[in-house]
Amino acid sequence: MFHPFLLAGAAIAVPTPSLTQAQPADDAAVAAVDSTGVPTDAGGGAENQSSPGAHDGQGDRGGFHEPEQQEIVVTGFTRNRNDILAGTSVLSGETLAQSLRPSIGDTLAHEPGVSATSFGPSASRPVLRGFEGERISILTDGLGSLDVSNTSVDHAVAINPLTADRIEVLRGPAALLFGSSAIGGVVNVIDSRIPRRIPDEPIHAEGILTYGSAADERSANGEVDAPIGGHFVVHLDGNFTKTGDLHIGGYVLAPDQRAQALASDDPAIRALADLHGTLPNTASKTTELAGGVAWIDGENNIGFSVSRYDSRYGVPIRYSLDPDVEAEAPTLDLRQTREDFRAELDTGSGLIDSVRFRAGHAQYRHFELEEDGSIGTTFRNQGWEGRLEAVQSNRGGWGGGFGVQYSSRNFDVEGDEKFLPPSQGSQVGFFTLQTLDRGRFKAEAGARYERSVQEADADAQIGNPAIHRDFDAFTGSIGASYAVIGNLRIGLSGSYTERAPSAEELFANGPHGGTQAFEIGNPDFSKERSWGFEATLRGSGRGYSFGASIFQSWFSNYIYEQPTGAIRDDLPVFQFQQDDARYFGVEFEGSADLLRIGGVKVKADAVADYVRATIVSVSPVPRIPPLRILGGIEAQSHYVDGRVEVEWVNDQKRVAPFETPTDGFTQVNASVTLHPWGVDNGTSLVLSANNIFDVDARRAASFLKDFAPLAGRDLRATLRFNF
């Protein structure tokens, strides 16, 4: 039952600044956002708040020659980053071009609080503050990806980073406006397929070309926007990526698994110990085409787009050290057709400043192909999602907004590795965000109520009866920040979250190839609940900035998988269970200008993050990223930039009983960026060398860490242009 009074609850989180923290922006900078929530040239405001390696004042791919505004975050209700009471990261322009990889997870892996599942180079999802899967949301322009990437780590996200104008990452309670499944955070990939502006030239074109040596990666993306009169703009874009098998910096098997292989009496198993230099079955090919049209008149606009995404990629082989168990080399053939709609109305004065509406529909399917090309398992999904937001006028420092969101999906699995019955799910959520700015004192409050329904059809193949479950969930938090002296700001927040179990957690009952487990859900699960606390300290001044965050979450009815010791279909049985859990973490980021020689500025920056997570009566939470420190030195000028950075990742020996430890690693990266016509032009050539010393590196968050290292030495060239 819906309880309207729940919307009076409060939600707040305290901001964790980005790596190069800006000075507080003035009102002009915040106001300098067009009606669709996309930043325009403010002509003033804060310094650029960018990720490591960002160039002050660099061009933005989606801005029609205007400088990027990384101090503005458009995910949710448009705000300045200093006013968002949570950790945020923004990648756009040159920073995004330098970070681009074939998957969203690897593109974001150097951002604060972010790791990746690293299930091969094509299927790598972000891990935010140790959370993954059902506890983070991946969006495109504010709506879900409408795929099945949350159901298994070997399923790629049907969003190509090449299409992004900018990518925003919100960690912590600020993400909860997008649903209780976003407790770990939100990744929002923002594109221009539905145009937001009318070009000031007959045709506006931009593109990006990349070559990476580690996987013989060749990618290209081109976009064209053209005004056609009567306030209409059309958009076309297309991209192509092709890779070979990934080069790695050592052996395929981790040291412990390699020792077991060498000790085997079977010559075929012993031969696995010699696999090195290349990660088999990781080649891929992806294409995408899209078109859109929009009517734009000042701050009023309406438009739609259609896109087609096709990808065929290999999944790294989980080699078996048992001669009686055959290792599979699956290939996934993925296709999604998607339609999107967006509209915004400027209501003028009064309580409501504007009304925004976004809707999307997608037909998705992928085949899991056997080595002979036959279809082993088919996944099909039809998804709908819509979001309506009313943005309040700012009156005396009081602002915010409210809205409603609806989503539904029909999901079906057919074939050899069917682990779920046909299922239907829907969710409706009502949310509000209220902000108060009194200069030195800032506060933010909001809440979300959602009604979720999960249904499963009777399925004789896996022995499931028809099941219906529904849940009412409330999410909220409250907090504030205060400027103690100048730009030194402290903050404190608390949050409460209820999350309804997913269809996979409720209804699973079958072999799951992606996790190499026979998974069994529990249809009687109750809601997962958590209390959270976060404290932050931020400061900035002339030529420096820093931010530190410490957070803790207490879960009850935390949903996790635990091995039972049984074997079914030659796979270990994992049963979903509920228990109490604790998450604790810290994040630090900062930058400082070291010196300026003529037109060259030299600066240093650093990121550090750590998470410790425990299922109270059981063990550590599996696949938690260890302590990571990344530092860099960069020289910036009008025509040439240079950067050297070192990433150190600690061992992860605090593991679940069924999990293996992960060795730490140190990687050194370097890059040179050329701006042939100056940094403000938006055309650049990035030449980079990543993992220069070709080290063997494995991420603790990966299911395949013992069989799939990260890329070895990778020499990359990325050309970015617009005109």
C-alpha cells in the first residue's frame, strides 16, 4: 500500500570532492545550465573539478565548441558538485577520451571508490565502494540500461562508452533517488542522441578514433548534428570496435592455480601452466547505429531516438584443474534495439521551474554460443522505464524537486544453463529532494518510496512453482555540511535504505555458467535493510584541494550466496541467504599545483580508497577491492600536456572461505596529449603507455581473477576531434 506521508522523510549525504576540487561556484555557474540539465558556458564560477589527468578548460565533446563544466552534475537534479552531499566523479572531454576502454567498468576503474568486475575486457561492470550487481545502477541519460548485465558477471552492459559525452558517478546516498538498488552508487552515461542544443553551424561533427596494442583494439565513433529549420535538430551516430585476444603480462593461471596444474598427473592439465602472454577467447566485435531528432525552442524541448547495439565477444575460459571436468570457451552474441524519448517544459515562474520527462523501451536478447557455434542458452528481456521530474524554483536558498519513476521487465532464459523461470518485475517509486543553502551551512533532504512486484511463472524444467511477491520499501537520509574556516568544510550524514530482493535472489534454481555455480534462490526473502553514516572533510585554496570521506553501513537481512557443499550438474551449489553485514570504507583525493614555468603548470594529484566488508556471523564479503593508492604528476600547457602516474594495489588476503587471496600489484602509466590548435579547440591526440612494465595484475573484485589477468603493456593512441 502506498503511504503518501513517507515522502515527507529526509535524505542527505555529505559531498566527497573530486580529485581536483573546485572552489565553491557562484550562482552564475550553477545557473549556467540549459533547460535539459546540460552545462553551458557560465563565463565564471568554479575551477574545473576533474578526475586525474584532466586539463583545466578543456573542450567538451557534447558542447558545440564550448568549454566543459565538470563542476556541474546533471544526474538527478542539476547541482554544483560542491553542493552534492556525496562522492561524485565526472569524466568528459579529454579526460574521458584518455580513459576510454571497451567496457564501462574498465573506463571508470581509476576513479575514486571505483573498481571493476573484470570478467574479461568486454564484460566489466563497475564496482562502487565494494558494491556490485543489484546494489549499483548503470544508467544512460538517467534511465536504466534495460539489459541483463545485472544477472551475471559475464553479461556485458549494452552501453558503449564511445557514445558518451560525459560519464557521471555518484557514490553513496545521493544515488538513492534512482532506487534502493543504487545503494552503492549510480553510473550515468550521458550522450547527445536526443539533441539538447541547436548547432551554430550547418553541420556539427565530432568523433574519436582509438588504437590499443594490448588487444589490437581498433575503435571509431562519429556523430553528426544538423539543424533542419523550425527549431528541429537531427542527430546520427555510429561506432565500431574490434579487438583480438588480450595481451597479458604473465601467465594465464594465478600462482596457486599454476602450481596445482604443474603437480597434476594429467599432461593436458600440466600444459595449462604454460599458458602465458595472451588471454584466450577474449576477442570481440561491437557495432552500434543510432539516430534522433529533437524540437528545441529556448528552454522547451522534445525529442526521441532509436539505437541498435550488436556485440559478439568471447568470455575468458575458467580452466578446470580436474581432468574429468571440461572447461568451456563460451561466446556471447548480444543484440539490443532501444527507443528513447525526452521532453522538458519551462513553466516560467512560480513553485515549479521546469518539468522533465524521460522514457525508454528496449528489446534485448543474447545467445550463449558453444564452441561449435550452436546456441546453448538464450536470454531475452523486454524493459520499459519512465521518469517524471518537477524542478522547484530556487527561493531564498531553498530548492530541489520531486518526481515519480516506473520500470518493468519481462525476462526469460531458455537452454542448457537455464537458472531462472520466466519472470516479470515492476517497480514504481515516488521521490523528493530538498536542498537548503545558507552559505556556510548547507543541507539536503529527500526520500523515496517504492512499490516492487516480482512474479515467476511455473517452470517444470527447473522445478519452480508460480510465485508472486510484492514489497513496499522506503529510503531516506539526512545531513548537512558547514564551512568552518574559508573553504574548509565538514559534513555529516545518515541514511536508511530498504531494498526488495531481485528476481535472481528470489527465484534462481539452476546452473549458472557465469559464476560456475548451481544457484538456488529463496522466494521467502524479506527486504534487505541498512543504516548508513558518512563524515567528510574538504578543503580548497589557491592551487590546492583535498577531500576525505569515511563511511559505515550496517545491514540486516543482507542477501549473499553461500556454498552448501553439495554438487549438482558438476557445479558447486550456492544458496542465497540472509544475515547481518557491515561495510566500512575511506576515500581520499587531492591535488596541488607544484610550480608554474612560463605557460606550463605542473601539478600533482592522488586518490586512495579502502573498503572492509563482513557478513557478521559468516565471513568477509567476497570479492572486495583492497587498499588502492594512485598518484600522478602532470605538466599542462596550451598545446602539450604530459602525465606520469603510479597505481599501487595491496594484496587482498581477507577473503571468504571459498575465495582465493589476490596478490597486489603496481602499475606505471604515462601519456602525452597534443592540442594542435590549442586546448580550447577540442581536438586532441593522446599517446599513452599503460602498464609500462607489463606486470601481472588481477583485481580482487573479479570472479575470474585466478584465470583472467588484466591487460599487460598497452600502447594507445586516441584522436578526438570536433568541428
